[in-house]
Amino acid sequence: MLFWHGQLGFMCFVYKCIWDNVQKHGKVIISDHKDGEIITKIIDKFGIGTLRGSSSKGGAKVLIDALRQIKQGTDIVITPDGPRGPRHSVADGAVVISQKTNSDIYVLNYEIDNFWELKSWDKMIIPKPFSTIKFTLSKPFNVKDLSLAEAKRKIQLQMWQESSKNGGKSIKEHESDFRLNLKKWWDKNSRKNYKLDDDLMEILNGD
């Protein structure tokens, strides 16, 4: 199950609404960084489990743990653009876990009619009091027969489609924002020894 990092702020509530009703267990992949520790402590209060690790730290361990948990019937929850961006990018892990276990993917999304937007890389949104929130869980889809780049693109488009269905931006608007935010993210982080995937570099170099 996937959702964007910028929607972390209200996902505990959404998770409880959906997963408690179907009596399933889920665990969220959270980074081993300090911010991840804070998130882990918060979601533990909601009875939500975690797997600690990310592509930059503990990646192999968390991948093995996730594969094992899925085989045991546990749902794995991932923010594919976390823990550090670029915003609305899709990291390899979401694809690898799905393909290795032949698992379907679901997209969890919510849109808010009145919210605060933080000045963080993920533009995290926080609902204002008395706002209306529309959230949906998508129909399942899979990426088992696709290349890594094709699978990541399909996931990205599916996630944007769920946003547009809930009254959010259109796929075209999301695409435009993604390119703009990617450039800003790279301008800020290019000197920090971060490595962009080839598909993201192609977008940067193509404009």
C-alpha cells in the first residue's frame, strides 16, 4: 500500500478506518533517521507496526523483513518518495517488494478542501479545523511484467490519478509540479552526494 510522504500527517486516522474494518495487520516502512523515530513513536499509539530502514540506511534488512512480512499475510505500507525525496518520485523499493512477492499494489490517498502546507521538501499538508477530507483506497494493480522504470512510472501515474479522482490536481498539473519540484530539489541537494536515478536525471537534462 502506497501513499505520498506529504500525506503522512493524517494517515494514522485513515489507516484505522480501513484496516480495522477488514481485520488486517499492516506495517509501515520508516527510515532509521531521527525523524523516523518520532514517527514510529506516534504511529505506535495507533497500534500500527513499523519496519525500520530506507534506501540510504538499512535498505537490505528492511527489504528482507518486508518480503517476510508479506508472506506471513501482513500488508506493507510505503511512502515511495520518502524519506528525503524528490517529492512524488518513486523509489525502487516499492517495485522490488511488489515484484518479488507477486503482490498487488493499492494506493491510499486523501484530499482536503482547507489545509496548511508546510515549507518542507514534501509540502506536507495538515487539515485545518472543520475541513472536509476525501480519502480512497484504489483498486489493486500490479507491476510484475514491467521493467523497473516502467513500473515506477505506472505507480506514479496511478497515485496522481487517485488524487484527481478525489478532487485534487489533474495528472497534467501533478506532472508539471513534479518537474518543477524536482529541479528545486536537485538545486538544493546536488552537492550532498545524493544520486538521482537515471529516469530522474533524464527529466532534468531533457528540459
